[in-house]
Amino acid sequence: MEAAVKFKNSSALDAALIAGAQAIEHHEIACYGALKAWAEQLGMKEAVALIDETLTEEKNTDEALTQLAEDMANPKAKKDDAKKDDDEPSRRGHRTATAA
């Protein structure tokens, strides 16, 4: 949670939230995929159809999150990071004063 406060209102936080949502979608896809396989093995045709609908929805959500990340969050985070690098003075050759 500390990172969320540190990066509040930043594109990096947006990208991280999308990645977290995708991790959940991938877990759900794996679970529904296993349930579908078991239902198929047990000959539960109605359950297979319902699970397949849900699996399709989860895959569509994952694809929408991928598009959101690729089209908006990731490029903006990259742009913000480059701007941050441009705004910071170069540290090369910089010497710090030391006490004698």
C-alpha cells in the first residue's frame, strides 16, 4: 500500500494496477479451464457450456486489459519516466563536498 501512496496519480500506478488485474484474470482463466476440462470428462454438457461462456468473458477481459496497458498506461509510464530522467541533473562527474 505504501507504493500506492508514493505513486498516487501516476501512470506507473495505473500500469501496476492493470498488471494486478491481469494476474487475477489469468488465475481465473486457469481455474475455469480446469473446471471445463473436468466437466467435459464427466459428460456435463450444460456445465461445459456455462463454464465456456465464463471462460470467454475472462479471456475478453484479459484482452481488454492488455489493450488498455499497451495503448495507454505503458506508453504514458514510459513517457513519464523519460521526462523524469530529463528533469534530473546528470550525476556523472558530480563530486560531493566532504568535511576535512
